[in-house]
Amino acid sequence: MTDPTPQHPDWRALVVGILAEARALLRTELQLAKRELSDNASRAGGGLILFGLAALVAFVGLTALAVAAVLGVAALGLSLGWAALTAAVGFLAVALILALIGRSRLSAATLTPRRTLKQFKSDVHAVKEMSRA
């Protein structure tokens, strides 16, 4: 003989199960975000190193520029002064390139945890879909 009343799971158990799954999902997403932010921080460290190198090269360039200015004024256009000026311009060009590369690595767009945000949006959408069902 069959039971006329179908067996339905307890709704409280369903809610507890859904909350446990949501907690586990949130915990996993937070771990992913931490890992991604850590990766981005190491890339930012590389950008900071390049900024430091740019500052060092700029200092050398400014020193050479100062020497070039002194020699230029003292010698009134002798070739030694122009050589120092050319070297200073070269050092400053290198410093500019390093600074631009460093700045691009430190931009907010490169430090944003894109994968985590995308996954989080997907999870929110899935939870909304589950709540409608």
C-alpha cells in the first residue's frame, strides 16, 4: 500500500542547508579575493621598484644636467658640456620610461580583483535565481 501523503523535506532543514552553502560560498569567495589581492600586491611591488629605479636614474640625470650646466657656462659651449648635456637627456628619457611603466603597474585598474568580482556577481545571480525557485 502506498502512503497518500508524499514525504516533503523539512523547510527548516532546507533553510539551514541553504545558509550553510551560502556561508561556505562566501568563505571561498573571500579566500579567492585574498589570493587575488596578494597577487596584485606583488605586481604593485614590482611597480614600486621601477619607480625607485626611475628616481635613481632621474637623480643621476639631474646630476649630469647640473654638471652640463656648469661646464656649459664655464666653457661657453665647448664640446665637453654638450656631451654632458646629451648624457643627461638620455638618463632623463630612461627615467621617464621607467616611471611610465611603474605607473601603469600601479593603476587602480590593474589592482582590482576582477576574477573575484566577476565570480561574486555570478554567485549573487545564482543565489537570486535559487531564491526565486
